[in-house]
Amino acid sequence: MTQQKILSLDGLTKRFGTVLANDAVDLHLHRGEVLALLGENGAGKTTLMNMLFGHYMPDAGSVSVADTSGAMVPLTPGHPQAALDAGIGMVHQHFTLAENLTALDNILLGAEPLFSLRRDRSAARAKVKDIMARSGLTAPLDVRVGRLSVGERQRVEILKALYRDARILVLDEPTAVLTPQEADTLFANIRSMTSSGLSVIFISHKLREVLAFSDRIAVLRHGAKVSEMATAEADQRSIARMMVGADTPVAQRSDAEPGAPVLVLDDVSVRGRSDRDSLNNVTLAARAHEILGIAGVSGNGQSALASLISGLTPPDGGQVSLSGQTLSGITPAGMIRAGVGSIPEDRHHDGIVGAMSVAENLVIERLGDPDVQSRGLLKRDAIAQHAAGLTQSYDVRGPGPDAAARLLSGGNIQKLILARVLERQPKLILANQPTRGLDMGAAAEVARRLLEARTRGAAVVLISEDLDEILGLADRILVIHDGQLHPAQTRDREAIGLMMAGEAA
């Protein structure tokens, strides 16, 4: 890292109506530096990066980028092409790749003239191979993206930015779906690139990675920058305190004696669209007073397992039992009546009906109850009182119970879903990626609620790609790979990471 400034954000301010998303934020980046940008959900990180990349027009402030001579040149606001031309590349948390095209085609997509009569693929391929050799990021160029592993897709996204000669790379949660080994390799590659002058802004909720791989840390809270420090001077506790303004309580799992099996899958198979979307002769038992952790890299059968448990997908073979009763004709409504509560992976798409109110979403699974509905008519007063109590006890913040649920932040939507599921005290809880994208405070609250349910006697099936979350909450761990489950005989994160990659399964 040098002291040569390559990027300067000065007094950036952005309002959405009455909401002040960013409040006069100053942020600077040096050549060859890895800057970690941290903050709770809603702190303003995404808005700030969208102004940097030209997706949003700032209400005040400016962005400047160093030119080839080192002079700082103002960037035209609100123009993504200006950011690209200045050498700014952004890799989003959710991949933006065309799965039916090869890795090489994805890298070239959008980087060639629209009306070019011929494509010089040999020169493009040579440039990509040179980038791979210099960066250490490798990918099979002639394989369709749909057939690549998650780690390979991540590398294609970064290669796509580097192909456009990015000097500044913004990485949003780059390791969210990677094994520990893949994450370590990715950061080793990034370190190699920063030694050659690449500068990186790294957004993450994983403080262990932030402390291990960044040079400097900037923290946003309520839209304003509240702290900035060298990583060598920070620790997890001090960072957490700066992010939330107070010490974040950490949910602690204590040993407990598991009870009788609640959910039993016996040689169950689910045929999906591909091997990665299927279950192959799976056997498991989730017991009362137990959190059963399912660890794995995205796309190894987790979706099929979650759909089965929530009743969305019936098994194609094998037997499913709940509390000793064999289930047949599995449906979502039937699983709810049988005492299953589901926290879905996609909270926006599957967890709420966005156009309905918060209060209506809180009773959507109880429409047959006499205290919610009578003679086909909703009891609005009872629903309002019910919502007022739950939003208070679960700290669901937002415009109010009568507002559309889509107006809530991601963390508050997750609290709404927790309130709806846990207030019924189900005997089996499916928690599918329950803290994905949540800040430390919201994630700690989710963990506390799941541990409370376990103490009460529920069986919890926790599906997560965050190995630290699995190690912190699960009493027992199974690793899912290629649609099969393998018991983890150790709690060593490196050994489990190898199992997630299929090397020790």
C-alpha cells in the first residue's frame, strides 16, 4: 500500500424523501489498499457505493478519482459509464452472470462495441489469460457458467471487472457463499493484486475476515461515518461497539440433552432440475431440544431439503415422519398444521406478501383461527392488537403495523417472520439462512430467539452457508454436498470446510 490517494468521496449526501441515507460522508482510498466498509443494515453502505458507481445522483458532495498522472479528477455524478471509464469495478453479493453463456462470454459481455462486425476472441482470450496469470484467479473459460461452482462464478465476476481495467474494485460480501478455503484463496489472490496497485473496498459482516485481510476500517452508522482506524488497532468487540453504538450481546449456546426425534427422514430422495437441486437417499433425525446444523456451499441440495421440510416439495422416494407419524400428501398448509414453522431463505420473495400490511403478514398463517377470522371476515381490531404486541416484543421497527410489509428493512422483515413463526411455538423450526445479510445486532437477536426455542423443546433445523453461524449455534452438524448428507465428526472449521468442498466427504 502507498500513500497515493486514488479515490476521494467528499461530503456525499443522499436523501430519499424524509430519510437521510448518507450524511456528508467523507471517504478516501489509497493505491494498493484494502479498505473494509462496515455498518449495520440501513447504515448507508449500499447507498454510498451506488453514488460512487453512478447509480444514484448525490444531493451534495463529489467523487474524485486519480488520473494516470495522479491528479484527482471529479467524476461525473449519476453516470455508471463514467465510473467504468475511470477504472471502478463493482462485484455484487448476488452474481449477475448469464448462466447459459460461457465464462469467457460473460467476461466480454458489455465490453465490446455493440455494432462490431467481427469479434477478436483470440486477443480477448489472451488478455483474460494474462489477467488470470497475474491475479491467480482462474476459471474454465469455455464452460457455461451454469455448470461452474460458486467459487468459480465469484472469480468470473472479478475477472469481468478486471478485464475492463479496473483500478478500484468494490466487493460486496464477497465470501457469503464460499467455503473457508475458497475465502482464504480469494483474499490471497486479492492481496496479490493489491501488491500490483489494485485498490479494494470490501463490504462484509464477517469481522474475522475484516480483521485478517483489510488494511483500514471505516464504519458507518445511521448514514454518517462514525469511525475510521487502521485494522491493526481494531478487534471484534471495538468494531461491533462502533457499528451499533453499544456492546452487542452475543448469544451463547450451552450444552443440552436432546429429546426424542421430531423430524425423521428415512432414505428420502427429491428429484430436482439438476444434481445440485436434488436430494439423494438422505437420512436424518432432528430431535427436540436440539439445533441441527446443515452446513454446505450454496447449490448442493439445501433448497430441496428446505422445500421438503416446509411442505413445498413432496419426496420422490423414502419416508418422512413427524413426531412418530409418517406423513403423506405433504403440503405447506399441512406442515403448518402439523407444527412446523419455516423461516425461508428469501425473506422478501417467500417470507412476506409485500403489498399486505405488517399486521396482515403476522396472521397470514392463522387465517383459520377463530380469533383472526369469523364467517369469512377478518377481525381487524384483534389483528391490530395482535400486531401491536408482536411488533413490540420482537422490536419490529418501521412505519407501523398498518404499513405495507415491503417498506420494512431486511432485518425488520426477518424479525416479522420470526414473530409470526415463533409465537405459535412450533415443535419443528426450519431456519434457512436466517441471518444472511443481517448486521450483527439483528443476527444476534435471531440467534437468541432460536436458542430460546431450542430450550423450550423445539427441534431446529438450521441451514446456513455461514460456517461460523453453524459452529456457534448447532449442537450437531451435518454437511450437505451434491444432495447427500454427511455427519461432521469434528467442529474444526478447516475440516468442515473441506467436507463442504467435497474433498473429505
